[in-house]
Amino acid sequence: MDENSQVFVISIAAELAGMHPQTLRQYDRLGLVSPSRTAGKSRRYSMRDIAKLQEIARLGSEGVSLEGIRRIIELEDQVGELHGRIRELESALADELLNRPGRRVFAAGSEGEVVSLRAGTRTRRSTSVVVWRPLER
């Protein structure tokens, strides 16, 4: 089951989160957890919403006010979005570096010299056999 699937009615969500349904309604009014709505306006909660409700309960038991909890959740959501954006930008940068025309590739030659290659080419490996012979005098 997808964690974002909106499948739980308020009574089941409250039971899973260990809360009273009225508490879930209050959290919805405060914007702490905003479940999706059906055409008939009834609330539908996802596993992600349940996890958020459990996190709210944990923070509340540690003495954090509802306004503090709202701010913490807001910041955690923002951090998650920023991490996603970083992944997108890293991927775009990697694609750009790979596809940039004129990028320089270097390899070591057979005698240790630096050889410049065109993008997309490979070095040729020498398959010749070298036999050692002593120097003639």
C-alpha cells in the first residue's frame, strides 16, 4: 500500500494514531494534519497522515505546544522538499556535465604521458607482446 493513499476514515485513523476522533478534527482545523476529502466532504487519512499524528502525539507528550508542533512540522516538510530539490539539481548537474560539448577527457599513454581524448571515445589498448632483449654492445 502506498503511504500517500487516502484510505482511512476518521475513526480508524484515530484508533491507529491512539487519539480521539475529535482531536483529529481539531488538528485539521489548526492545519496540523490536513487529510483529503471525499465528494461528500468526509475526511480520508493516509499512512503518512497517521505517522504525522503519532509524531504530534509524541511531541505533545514532551511538552511542545500545538503552535510549536505546527512550526516543527512546517520546518520538517520544508527540509523534505529541499532535500528533494537538491536531488533534482544534483541529477541535472550530473546530466549537464556528461552532455556538455567539448568536455575534456584524459588518459595515460603507453609510456605514462597524458593523452587528451574527445568526449565519448575510449583509449585503445595495445595487444602487442614485448619481448625483452638485452642491449647490444
